[in-house]
Amino acid sequence: MSLGTTLNNHFTEDILAEELPPGVYLVVGAFEYEDNAKKYTEHVAERGLSAQYAFYPKSGYFYVYTSSAISAEEVTSAYQELRTSQEFSEAWILVAEEDHLEVEWENSAAEESSSADTWDDPISEPLARLENLQDSTPAAETIPSPVSPVNTKEQNSDKIEKLSQKPILHMKFQATQEDNEQSVVATVQVVEGARSRNLGEVSTDEVLSVDKTEVLDSALQIIPYAMGYRKVQFDLPLNLSSTDSAWQLIQYEGDTLVMDMPLQRLEKGDIQIMFNTYFYGNSSVMRERSRYEMNELVKMLKEKPDMRIKLHGHTNGSGRGFIYIYSPESKNFFDLIQNKEHKKNGVGSIKLSALRTETIKSYLEHKGISGDRIETQGWGGKRMIYPNDTPLSKHNIRVEIEVL
């Protein structure tokens, strides 16, 4: 089992796959984008397995699976056999619920009154927050551990004994930069893969508690996000294997399990979504809460003076109307009121997405980053992840960083 798996993102247009019918599935891969799922299905077929993929609205992923049945017992033998294969050792069983479509739409309607950019409300609550979605790929990278690989079975057994003592698991996560072991502030998502359940999201050094008796999987999926670092996934084992390599990352502080996750800086060819960068509606002005992530981007670019990036702006579909434009002369990057006099009519979605990337570029230049290192492009709704009339359409609104 690898200590960390790099998660790559690719563009796709619309959801074309069939939706996953209710049942039990032996899953070998979960993907955010259909192109990845299709390619991995072909890869699995080349290994001599019968594979299919389908979209599961409840989680928002495309699942690649090799077996399906009405009950879990019917896929158990196939599950046990497949897990003996090194390549598919992390296969898991997904129980697709019968009423997942109705639940997803109800929840979405309650949480998001509108997912599109509106052209008539300049202070509406958008915009560019894309939730952390996992995306496993056949070409996984292993992240080296900052901890010595020498770990005796006795040391691991002590950790396992503490893990098994109580039904409630208290977890705390720490992140470090892989090449220099400096501390990194990250947001950490904890997922139970067997049922595609998000068990919680915390910042590093915060404690998250989980009832192990309610977890069906043999390991939890730990997915940290930090601006300027590659998206990775770590497995936190819940079984009693003292040889699992993930134990190298785990220590105990009292009754709290502490997992230290090494993260790698973005490299050439990597693309990262700016999860915590927000804009006002109908505007290229950033919200105040974007400041932290912007400063983290500045930190990365100063740390790597030869790095060049391209900012890609995206919207949810197409539209045209007026917007408030950030004024480079004012340097009020986070103040809509101070930019209200800079109103522009007849702006389309491509121009809106481009203006937002230009705002980010202006902020970076204001912080001392040369504009020659930054390219920008607005795509509007040309590269949407989901159709713009579905509950998941909010994920279309995003800004991405590509390392050139």
C-alpha cells in the first residue's frame, strides 16, 4: 500500500456516463472526471478483468467496478481474491443506495439556492469554491515519508493496541513540506471509501473524532489540501496489520492518533484548483477570505523564483450582463464598495473569467511577483465539469493554477 497517491485533474465537458443503479459494487477506482474513469476502465480491461464505470450522484464520482450484485455477500469472494493482487489491493465494496437521487437533489436545493453566476445581484454569494473531491488514477506516485522507514513490529503493535482499545478514534493531522520538513497549514478531509462518506473536514492540528463501529472499510482515506502543494491521498489503516507502511506516519499523543503527512510542492505540468479563492457575484473583486490562499501562492512563487504559472478562469455556463471590475489603480483587491464605480456593461462569461484571473495576477504583482511569470486565460463555460443545470454545477465555477 502506498503512503500517498497523487491525484491528477483533467478537463471534461459533460456527464455522459449512465448513473449507478442501486446495488453492491466491487470498486477499483473513483474519479472526479469521466475521461479518467473511461481510461482506467480500459486499463483494467487490459489486465484481463471485466470492468465498467458509472456516475454516482450521491458522491459526485465516476466509479470503475469489476463486479456488481444485490447483496455484499455475493461479491465478497471476488473482493477477497482481487485484494490479493498488488495492483488492485485497495479495491473496496460500495453500497449504492436506492434513494440516492432524491436525497442528492433535496440536499442540494437546501444548501444552494443558486449555483450559477447571476447577472442581477452584484453582492450575491458566489463563487469559486470547489469542494475537495478525490480522484484516483492508475499512475499513482508514492510520497516518501519524512520518518525513518525502520519501524519494528513491536513499535507498530503498540500503536495498533492503542487504536483497538476504544471505539472512538480521535485523530489529529500534521503536514510538512517533503523536501525541508517545514510545517504546512492544510485542510484535511476524512473519507470512508466503502460508502463514499465524508466523515469530516478539519485544519491541521485540530482534532476529529470518528466512531469506528460505524466504519465498514478497513482504512480511512485522508486527503489534505494546501495551496501550492500536490493533492495526495493517504490511507489510515483500521485493521490489525503491523506491517502496513502507513504506520510510519503515525504516532500517539495520549489517546489521540497523530498522522504526519509529507506534501510535495507543485511541479511543471501540475494543475491545482484554488479551493479557497472567492469572488463577489458579477464582479472580478475578491472576497476578504481569499487573502490567506493568495498569500500562500505568493509564498510558493517567492520560494521558487524560476516557476512560471498560468491562471485558468471558469464559470458555470454562459451569460452576459454588467459586472463590477477591480480597479488596478486602487489596489482594493478585497473591497467591492471601493470598486463599485468601475461598472462595465455587456460583459460575457469568458471576459468575466478572464478578469478574475487578471485580478489574481495584479495581486501577485502587488506582492512583488513579476508579471512576466504569470499568464492568464478565461474559458467562461467552455470547460465545465458538470452540466450547468444540475446540483453539482457549482463545481464549474473555479480558478486553476497550471505550473508552466
